[in-house]
Amino acid sequence: LPLHIDIGCGKGGFLLSLAKERLENRADGKEFEKMNYLGLEIRPSVAQFARERVTRRNLDGMIDFIGCNANVDLERILSSYTSCGGEIALVSIQYPDPHFKKSHQKRRVVTPNLVDILARYIPAGREIFIQSDIKDVLDNMRLTIREEGADYFTDTIEDVEEYMAVNPIGVPTEREVSVLDQNLPVFRTVFKRTEKVK
């Protein structure tokens, strides 16, 4: 099955809600692509907490969580999934830690290496969805993908000063709900994988 990976999934609420909603919608006859869901979280104890929530929501076999560093482990995970015939359908990176201190910026999630790995494993037409309530964080992720993945990803919004008004996935994260409840802005865009082979 195609795979949706949420990098920096926290306690997993977003993926759990999304998987449950899509499962219920398919049962009601609505058209949604059947897929698996995988959350990556740098804090192993938080990933374990998320994993424990799967059974309570009757989503066993459809969703999982891994405690790992995406910038270290992502290639191994994607290689393993795709070598068994799986396809990467969507990668979401939502509200990552901003790492404001200059000395901590090397810890940011979207790095040139991450973009290179995604370009190798995401097939043509599939997407990366990024969003943050901190404009500089979104702009940094966006610029990194635009520059490092220029041949492989197309920003669906051409003007870097414009952002998507609505979450295209349709299921908000807990952070997104909190930000919107305070009438604060959310900055988001989607990148689509080009046909160019990596």
C-alpha cells in the first residue's frame, strides 16, 4: 500500500485522526486512497505513547510509530518500505521545532540531505506537505526544498510570499487547532514530485 509519513509526529494525534477518518469515510463509500501511515518522532518515549494509542483506536496494521531521528534513519526506513513494493504517497512535516538559536539550527528537520533522500524515494506526482505557525520556519523549509530539490520538487504556489489558506489534508494537528483558535496565521505549502529520475 502507499505510505503517508508524518515526520515529527509527536503523540500521533494527527495521524491517528487521519487514519480513523479515512477508514470511516471509506466505509461510508467515500473515495480515499487506501494507505498505511507511519509517524516518526525523535523522542522514543513519545513514539511509544503514540504506538499504544493505535490499538485503542482499532487501527492495528494500518498505522505505526517509530522513535528515530529522521535525518539519520529516514533513508533506511524508506528503502525498507519501497524494497517490499510499497510506495511513498505523502510526506508531511508540520510545526517542527524552530531551533531559534543559531547553534541549534543544524538540528532542523528539513536539510539538504533530507531533501535528497525524499527525491530518491518519492515517486512522480506524489507530495510533501509542510506547515508551521512560524513564518521563518516555513520559509526556511520551503527555501531548502526549492534550492536543494529544484529539479525534483515543484512548489504548488509559485510566489514565496504566498501560502495555502487551508490545510489540504483536511485534518488538523493539535498545534494547528490551538493556533487557529487564537486567530493566529498558519503558513503552509505543498511540493509535488516532478518526473525527473534521481
